[in-house]
Amino acid sequence: MSKKAPAKEFPGPGSWLAGEVGRTDPGSEAWSLMHWLMVTNKQRLFAMAQEFELAPQQMIALRMLGAGPRKMSELAQALFCDNSNVTGIVDRLEERGLVIREAAKGDRRVKLLVLTKEGERMRIEITNRMAEPPQPIASLSEKDQRALRDILKRAVADVSDDDAAEALAGKAPVGAS
């Protein structure tokens, strides 16, 4: 009988991703810190979804529908899940009166997902909450927050609207072209 290797613990940001594999280049360290912030704030996202009585996937679907009506298959691709999973997500949003299915102009067989007024109201409320920075960023000085913002703006300055749309649709990561 073989023994299981003890699970590694990665408690702090310095030992996350790059630190775990010994990468010390600034880009890897910066990406590791951003990833650590996202992962350690996942609980915040789940708690927010609970407050709205939504599953996290439903909350993200509402956010994505804010860009306008979408086909179910497009939403599935953007959420990185099967069409059958999106059907369940959308069914529950529809039951809550947050989305409706409408026939697409030109092809009534195609159904588009559209936010209702209540769905748009909830999407805006969720967006406002999600836009609040997590504590590690909020606790930085205003000068540091500006510097962080400006650096990240430079990092994405060359991302076109088309590339961003492709990435948000789940078709290709930003900068993959």
C-alpha cells in the first residue's frame, strides 16, 4: 500500500504559482499575485451570489447578458460549459423573471437570451458590488492604487475591442492572436 504524499500548502501570495515553482522574474511574480488575489476572493463572489439567491454561474451569466442578447450556445461558450448546463442556468434565471427567451430576427428557430427589467436592475447591482476592490487593493494608498491602475492599463493598452470580445466569448485568451 503506497502512502499519499502530503498536500502542499500555499498560504501566502509569495508562495503562490511562481513562488511554488521557483520563478522569480517580475512578470511571473506579478501574475502570481494577481491570480492569488482572484483565488482568495472567490469566497467573496460566492457570498455575493448567495445574497442575490443565485448560483455563481447565474450571476456571471447576468453580467454577460449585459452586453446584449445572446444565443444560448454563445453563453455556454463564454461560461466554458455545455449547452445542457446553460439550459439549467437559464431556466432558473427565467423562473426568477430575470431573463426571457426571444426569437431571433430572421430565424425564429434561434432563441436569444434577453435580460428583463428586473434582470438588468440586478445585473447593475451585482456589477456595482463586483467593482468594489478587495481589501488588499482598497487598503493601498490612493497613489499606489493609481500606480497599479496605470500599470494594468498599459498592460492591456494594445488589446483591441475585437480581441476582448473574443476572450469574453470564451473563444481565445486575450493576446492569443
